[in-house]
Amino acid sequence: MFRHAASGVAALAAATLLLESALTRLLAVAQFYHFAFLVISLALLGFGASGALLSVAPRLRGCAPARLLAWLGIATAASITLAYAAVNWLPFDSYSIAWDRRQVAYFVLYYLALTLPFVCGGLGIGAALAASQGHSHQVYAANLLGSAAGVLLAPLALWLAGVPGAALTSVAVALLPALGLRPRWPVGGTLIGCLLGLSALAAGNLTDRGPLGMAISPYKGLAQAQRIPGATVVFGRWDAAARIDVVAGAHTRALPGLSYAYTGAVPVQLGLSLDADSLKPITLAAAEEFPAAAFMPEAAAFALRPDGRVLVLEPGGGLGVLQALAGRAAAVTAVPGNALLRRGVAQAAGAADVYADARVKTSAESPRAHLRRDPALYDIIYFPLTDPYRPITSGAYSLGESYTLTVDAFQDALARLAPDGVLVITRWLQKPPSESLRLFATLIEALERGGAGTKAPPPEALVAWRGIQTITVFVRPAGWTPDELARIREFAATRRYDLVWAPDVQPDEVNRFNRVTVPEDYHLIRALLEASDRTRFYAGYRFAIAPATDDHPFFFHFFRWGQTGEVLAGLGRTWQPFGGSGYLVLFALFALVLALSAALIVAPLLVARRRAGSRPTAGQRIQTALYFGSLGIAFLFVEIPLIQRWIVALGHPTYAFTAVVLTLLLFSGLGSLLARARWLPKRAALLALSALALVTALTSPVLINIVLGWPFVLRALALVVCLAPMALLMGLPFALGLAWLEGLGARGRALTPWAWAINGCASVVASALAAILTLSYGFTIVLASGAGAYAVAAATSMSFAAQRHEDHAAEIGGP
């Protein structure tokens, strides 16, 4: 019977983790990236709610675990179906939540529908933990190991059949505990139906016509493109990391920074959408038939370095590669960062596929890994502008990390430049200046940290000019020659660009063609370059513009608390995501989950007061709340920053999520099996966990820096070796806590469901709080805080032991 319960727990855990992974991708595609992290809080709040229900409904704990798990597996499968239907049928749109009051009601329904599967799954797992006296560590291990299986299954299901297939697979896995029920045919028939449906979805996806399978926000680029008469999706497919669609007939016109001095025709372009977002251009023109390239702001680099070797990082649909070829580059290395994107361009563009040109070599690695692994030196390294223009003053895009726009990334790029090489980067102009200032601050820091070829101070190594909407920066670490500066001035004048910075820039050069009342970018960049204390300059500016780093890779996070009044005054009055209050959405979510978690924790206490019989003491409840709450905070404070930190090494959030969470869950499951081993020094192990978490926080950046140039498999293996010892210890505290509760007798057994609720609720609060602290202070601080939370749990465990000794002494009448 115990084995049946453990297998049922493993199946429910696998189903819920698989669903969590699928929902992360679903929300990123259907809504926006910023809502994807909401899935973690959904899952953990569902588990917290399940613990609260078990606390107030003791009859559930009295059911036969295997049979209860079977019925809750059916309920989980049904609720997954309901949740998926709600996501697609409810007209919820996160973009407009600030100005459309109906969206608040839709969001509540959306949230509840998505939480329901985790409540059902959590009920089964929590009930099994409460009923498994003497074996709770093994049931908890089954929960962790099943979750690890779900994490491992997720990328396979996503690659095979996308989000619809992953959701369908989670339904099938949730039904597995019900196979022992009578009659078996309804469950077995449903499983067969799921497999047939999965096969159909896989067939469509693997033939590059995979259905999107969901309703997406009307404000997303793909939705807008599909509303254009004549628009047709000519390629559509999922993989484990992304959704790629190519649209023809959507009148795509994207040549960022094109000079208004250009009077020729613009070639036909297809639109490439990544995760249903704004379309990136696929230009259907040969290099020799693309005269517009000479009128784009980066063309000066190709004129200065003719017949050069060019590295183009994240070129999207290939426009940057086409520019390099049109500029007579001898050889181009393109690093699109996504193999599926490359496949979509090849199939949609046909003979016009720029990546298929004989002069172009494509690398399937992430840009950062390629910069570290590739020993070649380049005459030009080009960071093309492939992002759509987005207002950044509201903080709506703060949560999007970018590891190609950090000090560390620019250092890696500068190290790959030939002795007279040039780094080229174009970004959008923002008013008031923000993106341009952070870009300069980050480049200045990279130059000052030194590296191969860095000879000139930043003011002499940088040149920049602006058009109507973009700013382009050239970096020559060796410094610019007078002849090169003269040629740049001639290029800017003929293309009607205004200088923003050059080593010998004059005030009358900065506002000639694209006239503004005050050339703020020039004045602020000059002030930044001439500042004796740049830290004070950053602190005094209205936006956060300090350099982005790998420990704090949020290039687009410009929010300062001084903006709060202005943001709230404009709430719902600006045509921006979340009404212009994107960053504050995090705090709204934090307040919401804090209130819900408090209610779920307090409700069982109020019910328990009305019941007769043996009740836990106030001290026991405080110890339980502090211990299991600390564990919930600690686990998430360690897990979330580690996922984000390892993105730079593994190249994509999905790969980092899979590798980090799989390692933590797998080894934590093995650790929980050791929790009752007599030879284990339990308190010492908890203290060691806190110390090891702190060591990991301090040393993981060094390890990532070392392995970044290794092959992908070795990078993933290094992650496992780095995290496995800590993960093994992370499996101990919860299992030990359950053992200590069991040692309290009937009082402790009554506290077990409540402990499950507290752990889940603390985790949900920690997921929102971790995002806020990471944006404010970086990964290391959050990881160190997680180590501190484990230290609090270790200290609390000592009071558990003392309480148990006192209770035992009272029972035998001794001191």
C-alpha cells in the first residue's frame, strides 16, 4: 500500500511540474514574458491552499492514501483541462489591466482556474505526507523525484508538440494513479485519447505547421499581424525554448535607423515572430540588390573596414547579416541564438535565405558561449537592433534579463576584436534619455576593466550618432585616428545623422539635422564621460542607469522610487503595458499573495480553536511556522536566482530552468531518503546547508565564467557537479521537520498539513519577493538571503529538539 501511495505522489508531482513548465511557456506566448514568473506563485499557492484544506478537513487525511490519490489524480486531470480552457476562453489581457477594469475580474478568474490543478495535486501529496507516519521522508522523496521527472519530461513534450502537447501530457500523467480504480476503462480510454491527441499535435509540429493552440493577447505582434488582410502564417513550430512563426503579407517594414536621405525602394520583407511577439524582418533581397544598407547607421563600420571579418550577434531574421554582405564583408559569422529561428528563415525565405550565402557561417550556440569558445578575431562585431521600440519609462519590461547587454558581455566581445577592430551597437532613443545612458555606462565600464587591444580611455574609444529614433555607438578600443573621425563625420553629414559623441565633438555638430529643443543625449553623455564620480552621477539621475552586469542583467530596468508618484498619477492614462506601472505590478502581486497566504495560514488556526481534543501549543505552532516558513523562503531564494544566473551559461531560460530545477529536485529527493539515517548528524547537516548555500552564492559566478566557453554538455555537467552537494542537503530539512512533528505525537500529526500549507505559502511569497530583490540588488544578495533563511531553520530545529525533550520529560514525570 505504501508503494502505491508513493507512486501516486510521484505521478501527481510529475504532472504538476510538467504543467508548471507548460504554463511558463504559455503565459510568455499568450500574454507577455513578465507574467511567466506568475506560474511559480500559482503552483506554490495551490500547494499552500491544499495544506490549509487538509488542516480544516481531517476526514481527507483519514482516507486510504492510494484511493484518495487516484481520485485526486482524476480531479487534477479535469482541472488542467478546465484551466487550459479558461486561459483560451477568458478575454483576459494583462496589457490593458490598468485602464480596463473588467480585466481585474478576468484576472481573478484566470488566477483561480490556473491554481486549481495545483490545489488538487497538492491535496494528494499533502494527504499522503500526513498519513505516512514513519515513512514521510520517503513520500517526500517520491514528491521530489516525481517533480524531477516532470521537469525532465517538459522540454521533450514542448519540443514534440508545444504547449498544447505538454498540457495534454500532464493530463495523462495525472491520470496514472487512477489506473488502479475500478472500472479501469474510462481512465484507460482517456489515456489512449491523450496519446492519440499528442501524436496528432506532434505530427503537425514536426512538419513545421504546428498549431499555436492558444488565444494570444491582441496587443502582441503576431496577433496584430494576423489581422492584416492577406496575412498568412507560412511557418509555425514549437521547440523546447520558443515558438517561431513566419508571416507573409503583413506589410512588414523594418530597417531600424534608416536615413531619411534614402529615397529608394524598400525590399519585400516577411515577419518572423518569436513567442508571438513583434515581427522581426526577413528581407527578401540579395546583398547586391540592397542599396538601403548604405543608408543605415551601421554602414560606416563596413566602409571603414572593407573586406573584413564580421561577427553578427542575434541577427533575428538576418537583416544584420544582409547589411554586412552588402557592405562587402569577406566573411560573416552569424549567431542567431536559436536553431529553430534559423530553420524558420530557411523554409520561409527559400532562395533569399541570407544565412545560406557561401560567405556566411552560422553558429548554433548562444552569443555569450560563442564569444568565449571561438578563438577567431573579427574586424567588426555587430549587435544589431532586433527588438521593437518599447517605452521603458514605466518599467513594464524590467523583468526581461539580457546577457548580451552587460559589462561582462561587452568585455567578451572586445576580447574578440582584431587590433583595429570596431564594436557596433544600435539601440532605440528614449525620451528622457535612459537606454542610451545605460549603454554608454556599460561600455565605459567594460573598457575600463581592460582587455586585449584596450589602449585608449573611453572618451577616445567611443563615437556615437543619432537619427530620428535610434542611436548608434562605435567602439574602437585602440582609439580613433583623425582620418577615421573625418570619414565618420562625412558619413553622418551625408546621411543626415547628428553626432552625439566623438573625441573631438563640437557643440554645433550635435543638433543639425534631427533637431530637438535640447540635445539631451549629448549633454548627458558628455557629463557621464567627464564625471569624476560616476556613482554619484548614476544616483542623481531620474532613472536607474548604472551599468548592467551578469549579476544584475536587467538592462531595461530603469525604475526609481522617485518615479512612483508620476507613475501612479498616469496609471491607466498611458498607452503602455499595464497602464505604465509595469514594475509596480510586482508589488501588487506581492501584496496579493501575501494577503492570500496569510489567510490560508490563519484559517486553520481559527478552525482548530473550535475543536475539542489535544491541540498543539502556541509554542509548537510558532516553531512550526518559523521552521517550515524559513524552508519555503530559503528554497525559492536559492532556486530562482540560480535559474536566472545559469541562463548565461546554458543560453536560454528554458534550458536553465530544466537543468537547475532538475538537479535541485533530483538530489533533494535523494537527500530526503537519508533524513532518518542514524549516522547522519542532522543539525550539523542543516548548518552545512546554510554555509554551502552561501558558498554557492559567492562562487557560482566564477564557475560560470570558467565554463562559459565549454561545449554545452560540459557546461550542463558543471552545473550538476556545482549544485549537487547543496541540493542533496536541501532535501533534508523538510523531511527532518516532518520527523520532528511525528515525534510530538498526536499534536505533531495535527500540525503536518499546516506545515505543508505554511511551506507552500512562504514559497509563494518568496517567489514574488525574490523577483523584487533580484531587480533591486542582484542575484548574489538573494542567494545569500536564502542561505540566511536556512540558518534560521537550523536554529529553529534546535528548539524543536528541546521541545520534544520537554514533552517526553513531562510524559514520564521527570525533569
